[in-house]
Amino acid sequence: MRDSTQQRREAYDWLNATHITQQKALQTSTGSKWSELHRLCYFDVVRLTTVDPMHNLFLGTPKRMIEVWESRGLLTVNDFKAMADESNSILIPSQYCKIPRCM
């Protein structure tokens, strides 16, 4: 699992790359690229990144992450059962409506 120090180092490598092809290769291999937020010594890019609803909920990122974690043996059948039990126990207040499927 990556930590802030490793991610920051990878971002600086990306920033200091001498050519765009080198930047693309680094981004592909590490998943990191430079952001001005890296200049803030107190900002932990790994822990303080905001979840983007469109990409993370509606375009399937969670499903893909579950597949990766399962393929690497990080999630077991018991983990899935526990997650199902937890999600089934969530009560949605009646004033909340469902997102229509036709969207």
C-alpha cells in the first residue's frame, strides 16, 4: 500500500522528468503525477483526496477496486458476506428518492 512519502516522491519524479514521454511512462507505472498541492508540506495526497462522485460511483471504480482486491486475495468470501450484511442493515430515510435508471 502506498503512503504519502512514496506518492510525493513519485510526483516529484514526474515533475522532474525531462520529456513528456518520460512523464507518461512514469504516470503509467506509478499512477502518480504532479499537482500544486504537493507543494503544501501538510497536505497528504493519499489521505486527503476527495472522492469524485461521477468517476468513483457512477463509472464503476468501486467495482473495479473490489475485483482487484479479490484477485490479490485481500478480500475473502467472509468479507463479502460481512459487507452484504452491513449494506442490508442500512435504513434509507423515506424522504430520499432513488436515482431513476433512465438517466
